[in-house]
Amino acid sequence: MSLIVHKYGGTSMGSPERIRNVARRVTKWARAGHQIVVVPSAMSGETNRLLGLAAELAPARATTEYHRELDMLAATGEQASSALLAIALQAEGMPSVSYAGWQVPVRTDSSHTKARIESIDDQRVRADLDAGRVVIVTGFQGIDELGNITTLGRGGSDTSAVAIAAAMGADECLIYTDVDGVYTTDPRVVPAARRLTTVSFEEMLEMASLGSKVLQIRSVEFAGKYKVPMRVLSSFTPWDIDLAEEAQSGTLITFEEDEKMEQAVVSGIAFNRGEAKVSVLGVPDSPGMAFRILGPVADANIEVDVIIQNISKDGKADFSFTVSQSDFARTLDLLRETVLPELGAKEVVGDPNICKVSIVGIGMRSHVGVASKMFRVLSEEGINIQMISTSEIKTSVVIDEKYLELAVRALHTAFGLDQETA
Ligand code: ADP
Ligand code: ASP
Ligand code: MG
């Protein structure tokens, strides 16, 4: 008998009919003799609906009190879907019980709306499993040491599922979603994208951090840290397909490199529309300038991504970096009000209409010329590269947002990732 964690995303839980389908699938697994913990997301659209109600009442504020209430609110989405799934399972004749994060408990730190899981007590869940029940634990939420409900950031149910799998020593964590695995790039943007049967943990980590939202990045970090076997697969296959076939479907995240080395140099292309560029122009070129610009940005809790500084002319340099679009206005205000007057720079300008496109592959470690091929492909399409950032297994460029699809498709073809068509 093995212990398996199933996670179902919002679309998979999106209607009573779909919840019934999930219940039947889970019952199939349980009746085959497996102990099953299910981690559902809120029904699709529900988290946005709840957060939208809050925004109607008051503009977003960066205060702990406000974020605490957002967590109280958003956590109800998963509480509802979990109870509905338990009801659907019971209707299938499958004994089942659902728990909110605080009842387990899933303990987190106190960073409301982006809390980190610290520990999970598995006693209650294990007792139910041993009594023959399917146990449902809400995704996306936990409780801090003061008893406040917290949430883990958007897409956080993936992380709940992997963390529960790690805490319980589960044999596998199956992430059921609305696509049938991890693709070479988002199949909704590039129809020629190809499903990967395996992807290395490191590549998955890069793809998630560079914008592929198929898995929340923290879930991949957890899987890597605790070596949780993890698979991404479709919840839209008929619930009664052969279990052995289902268990081998989708994309497996692997921890060994060797078998991958033979494969493509570039395994996937990730992109992120959600960034904005900020430039400080005419910065006096003297020691400490990067710190004097980015220090206050960091103090304001604003995360900076790609950074470039150009060569100075006449003792002045331009300094540019990207931030999340949601931090764009705040960053501009901060730099204009506090940094600009003190620094003696010329002006602060910004561009919210940029995006970041990245090629990812562990094969890049052992191959030269991959980045230059990327730059050539983009230049052949007439796309100007505004910023570049590289690591051992990825190269990212910042370009005008209007070229996003063109860039991703051209790179997808050039690196041989397109599906073979019959
Ligand atoms: P869920 O609600 O199940 O958590 P998400 O919407 O969070 O689902 O993630 C699944 C979506 O991720 C897909 O519908 C797809 O559009 C998108 N996606 C982005 N990049 C990729 C990729 N490389 N492979 C597969 N899906 C991707
Ligand atoms: N319901 C949450 C969200 O929409 C968490 C999740 O679905 O993973 O972000
Ligand atoms: Mg998701």
C-alpha cells in the first residue's frame, strides 16, 4: 500500500460536475488500495472573485492588518471546495473528511499573503488514513504562531500538496491540472509546444521562477529539498481510465541528470509578462551608486530582477532594472522622491510594457553558442534586446511586450522544440 498526494487545481474543481469527476478518480485510487490525501484549490475564479470584493471596498494597502484580512477572505475559497469534495466522495460511498489548514495544522510564518510553510503535523491526517478515510486538506493556507490564518501566495496549493507529501513521506505527489503535463513552453501561446515526459528538477525550478505558472516555484523548491517524486498530469482524462496508465502519464520531475544529458540543449522557453523596467539616467559614476539606488528599493520590500548598468560617458551612467508590474508605480515614486534628489541623477523613467523571455536547459552547461543563437534569432525577427541576464542553465532577455509571442515562437522553432506534425 502506498501513500499518494493528489492536488487538483481551480479548473479541475471548477463545477459540481468536475468535483464529482475528481471524487470518482480519487475513489478509483483509494479502492485500488492506496492511502490518498487530496489537496484542492478553490473553484476557478473564486480567489479572484473574493480578492475583487476586497478591492471594491478599499484600495490595496501594504499593511499587515489589510493583508491579514485578505488571508481570512481568500482562505474561504479552499475551505468551500474541500468540503464539497468530501461531500462528493461520501456520495460515492468513500469515507472522507476535510480539514482546513489550521485544523491539521499546517504551520507557517506570519508573512500574510506570501507565508512560508514551517511545519506540518501529520497525526490527525494519519489517523484518518489508517481508519480508511480519504483525507482532504485545503491548499494554499496555514496558520501562524499567533493563530492567524495565512495564505501562501497565488498558485500556492501546489506548494501545500508537495509540503504535505514531504511531511508525510508520501510515495508520490500527483499535480492534476488542466493541461496533460509540462510543455516546452505554454501550450496556450505556442500550439506547437511539445509535452515533456520528464523534466529535471533544476530545469523545472528555472522555468517556474522565470514565469511558467504551471507549478508554483516554492512547490518545486520543496520537491527538490525533500526529494518528493512529483508528476504533473491531466484531470480531464475520463476518471475511469486504467490506473496504471494514469500513473505513468503526464510529466515526471526527475532528480538525476544523466538520462537528460543526451537530450535537447534547450528544454523549454519561459516568459513573464508581469515585469516593468525602471531606469535612472545620468547617475554620477562613482562607487556605491548601485547600492544607493537599490538599497531603498530593497528596504521598501520591492524585489528586483534583471539589472544593467551601461558604460559611463562624461562621468555619468544609466542604471536600469526590472521589478514586478505591481511594484512599478511605487518604485518610480520612491526613486523620484527620495533617491533622485540625493543622488544628483538626471531623471527616472519607466516602461511597464516589457516582458522577459528565457531559454532553459541543463544542456546549456556543456554547449557553447546557445545564447548567441538566441540573440541571432531575435535579431532576425527585428526584435531589440533591452537587457540580458544569464545563469548556468538559462539565458533571459528583456524585450518590448508586443514582441512576446513572436519571440517565443521563433525561439521555439529555432531550438528544435516544435512538435513534429504528421
Ligand atoms: P491549476 O489551476 O491546475 O493550478 P494553472 O493555471 O496554475 O493550473 O497552471 C496550468 C496552466 O499553466 C496551463 O493551463 C498552461 O496555460 C500554463 N502553462 C504555462 N507554462 C506552461 C508549460 N511550460 N507547460 C504547461 N503548462 C504551462
Ligand atoms: N486558489 C489560489 C489561487 O488562485 C491557490 C491555488 O489555486 O493554487 O491562487
Ligand atoms: Mg496553479
